[in-house]
Amino acid sequence: MSTQRELPQITLSEYDYNRLLFTAMICQKETPNASGFLLDELRRARVCHPAALPDDVVSTNCRVIFRLDDEPKSRAHLLVHPEDLIWPGAEISVTTPLGTALLGLRVGDRMSFVEDDGTAHEVFVEGIGLRFLDDGTTVTRTIGSITWT
């Protein structure tokens, strides 16, 4: 018998929520599974003003440090909107299963998700690095056990 873990609370800024809702609706026909997962996450999100977003919450345009399936080595990627994806090796689109799973989590949270091929994973958020603001500036933060300057 399998034990299902309770979903962690997620928090999104109004900006991310509105932009992602539009993206998910547009992508429904092309990628129904990914769009459905994103819409489910948006429905359960707590939405706040961008200035009220806690420093330890994963948002778009932030560098997130995480482990996948208890791998020994951490990964660090910038979470971006699909149309902003420039460097696929360094960035993750928020419309991928991993990107959607990371969205809105706090440092220390775990979230299960399923890839398009049916493979189940669990992601653990270790820290938040740089967060790029809508006006093009950056905010340097030290969140979690990782220091970013």
C-alpha cells in the first residue's frame, strides 16, 4: 500500500499567476498533460502581490537549487516562462513537469511529479539564488544552505 504525501502549500505572485494562467490556457491543445498539471497548481496557489512574495519561495526568474530523487549532487537552474527560454541547459521552463513542480515551493519543501513518459520523481528545494525582477534588476539573496552573490 502506497502512502501519498500531502501537497505542500505554494505561493505565487500576481504577475506569475496571471501570465501562467494565460500560458496554460493557450497550451491546452498542444500539451494537455503539462497544461493540466500547471492549471491544477494554479488553482491551489496562494496569490500575493509581487512585493509580498517571501524570499524563500521559488518563482519565475529566480535561480533555484534543488535535488531530484535524492541525487547526491544538487542542481541549480533559472526557472523561466517558456517564451523566455534562452539556455536550456541552465534554465527550466515553468511549463515542464519539473518546472511546474518547483513553482511556488519554499526552501525545504518536497513535491512529487510525473514526467511526460510516466516516470515519477520527487524534487526537494534546497535554496534560492538570484531573483531577477520585472524591471531587469537583480536581487541577491542567501536562502537555505547555499550562498549566492
